[in-house]
Amino acid sequence: MAKDPQDKAKLVEEIIEVIAAEGMVDRTKITPDATIESLDLKSVDIVMILTALEEKFNVYIPMDGSLQDAKDVKSLIEAIAEYIQKEKENQ
């Protein structure tokens, strides 16, 4: 699916929009090097974000591995995008 850089950029943008909406975070604060802590996202916020992303993309995103290890927005988005891409390829 997102082998095309444009598709990947669109996916990243959509993920950021969900993080902003569900995490109630100012969109301008969501930068690649922003930490989860600096955005004041609690585990319940992350669960809400993941649930919204699962519904939006019709995929299952487990809260483990690279997602649990994510400390900044860039690694969080990369982990989520990876799950979405894998799921879409398997559909």
C-alpha cells in the first residue's frame, strides 16, 4: 500500500489528525521529536487514539512491541503506520 511516499505522507497526516482529535492536543504541538510526555498523553489517551485509528482504518493495532516502546511522536506514528500497512496488505 504505502510504498509510495505520497501514500505514506497521507497516512502519517491522518494519524496525526487522530492524535490531535482524540488526545485533545494542539495540532501544532505534534512534531516528530515531541515526546509522548510533552504532549501530556496518558495511557488512556493512547488507547482512545488507537481505538479511533482501528475504526478509521478497519485494522487491529496491538498495544505491544514497538508501540509500547515509542517515546516520541515519530516512533509512535511509525509503529502505527507499520501495523496499518501490514493489515491492509493482508486484506
